[in-house]
Amino acid sequence: MNLGIEGKLALVSASSRGLGRSCADALASEGCRVAVCSRNEASAQKAAHEISEQYDVEAMGFEADLAKKEDIDRLINQVTDALGTPDILVTNAGGPPPGTFEATALPDYQKALDLNLMSAVHLIHHVYPAMKAKGWGRIIAITSISVKQPIGDLLLSNMARSGLTGFLKTIATELAPHGITVNALLPGTHKTKRVDKLTRDRAALAGKTEEEVYRQMVSAIPCGAFGNPSDFGAAAAFLASRQANFITGHNLLVDGGKYMGTL
Ligand code: NAD
């Protein structure tokens, strides 16, 4: 299927590796031009170079710490100057540290809100005016299965992403008349560096081997394996497509059947 987005400019935040990178790859494979971002300029530029080589599209890497509003302001200015205004925005950021309520210090809440809620708000605030002027835009936020089914040892993630979900649903209604769709992708458990680290942390906490924790985590996934990030990226490309123009305000799980609720 031709997704009808060739030549569109996609800005994917936190995209030097993992799920963000898989979204950047999938969009580039559909012919999008891509702006990659990471806290480390060299990593962002390396990822952009690889994307450009592999998919024969224009791709550029930019440095930004998404927890800092001033970095996001600068990122948007640099992307706009170099490539134009984004038609597609995928919001992503690193995940907050794991922890239970009793183990979480008060200052950690604000850090998680800055990284996993306000970064998306700031990015969207910057890109929507040009999308509105063009009468076309796609906003896709990477959140988590935890907005439907909170995860016990990921308190900060559960909290920040639930707030973002309320924000996204509200603006989906407001922006729909302007041809802008707003959706969230909810990863279950995909094989990335973050999940490797979570597996290690859980093993250390429980006094188990990583293999034991891995098997326990996989046993909760009906598909029988961790997700492949490229499958996740493909879902982002579909939500960005011309064909997805009537899908907005939606929360799409990409979780191999892990979520046990009906809706
Ligand atoms: P990852 O650790 O593999 O990659 C995260 C990316 O974010 C990296 O490119 C990193 O450099 C970048 N990053 C981190 N902090 C940043 C910051 N402050 N500013 C800019 N860039 C920053 O993680 P991932 O597994 O790809 O996860 C992506 C997001 O999805 C995270 O928020 C994670 O919590 C969430 N998530 C992932 C899964 C999963 O199964 N992988 C499940 C649920 C939610």
C-alpha cells in the first residue's frame, strides 16, 4: 500500500535508537524526509546519516534535551530553518526511572512531567500552527500500555503518560477540523535498550537472573515474545498515512495482546 506521505517532513523526537528510531526508519521507508533528535548531537547525526543512506531520503540530526523547554524551542527553529515545518510529528522521550510510590522522591515527579508530558506539549505547541495553515498534519505520541493498565514499578511513567493521554484526546477534537489527526501509540514490551535495562533492574531487585525475569515478562505476552521495534514503527507510519485521515483521538496498543481489558 502506498501511504501517500512521500516528501512530507517528519520530526521524530528521541529517535537515535529504540522505538523513536524505528518510527523514523518506517517514515523514511515511505519517502518522508526526517528530522532526528537526541541529547547527543553525534548520535543524532549518525542515525540521520544511516537513515539517509538506507532510504535515499533527506535526513538531519539535531541535539536537544527534551526535558528542557529552551532546547525544544531551539530544536524547532533549527529544523524549520534547515528543512521546513514538520507535516508529521512523532513525540517520544526517554522513560523515567522505575520506582514504587514509597521509593519516589517528590522532585522526581516534576522531572517525569517535564520529560514525558511537557516535552510533547511543547513540541505540539510549536508545530501545529503550520499544520493548521496547510490543512494537514499528523501528530503521533509514543506513550505506553501503562495508560490503560498501570505498571506497578513504573509509577512516574504511569502518571505522566496518563496526563498526556488526556491532553491528546482534548486537542484531537480541537484540531480535527483543520485536517490534523492526533493519536497515541501504546507500546507493550519491545526489545530496546530501555527494556534491557528494566530487565536487569528487575532481576537485581528480585534476586533473580535476567533470563528468569525475561521469561516471566514474556509469559505475560500472548504473542510469546518481546515486540520487534520495526513492527512498532510500521504502526506509526500507518497513523501518519493519507489513509488514516479518519482516525483521530485514538490510543493504539502495539503489545502482542498483553493488555487484558476489552477496550
Ligand atoms: P530507549 O531507551 O531504547 O530509547 C530512548 C531514546 O530516547 C534514545 O534515543 C535516547 O537517547 C533518547 N532520550 C532519552 N532521554 C532523552 C532526553 N531527555 N532528551 C532527548 N532524547 C532522550 O527507549 P525505548 O524503549 O525506545 O522507549 C521509548 C519510549 O517509549 C520511552 O519513553 C519508554 O519509556 C516508552 N516505552 C517503551 C516500551 C518498550 O517496550 N520499549 C514500553 C512502554 C513505554
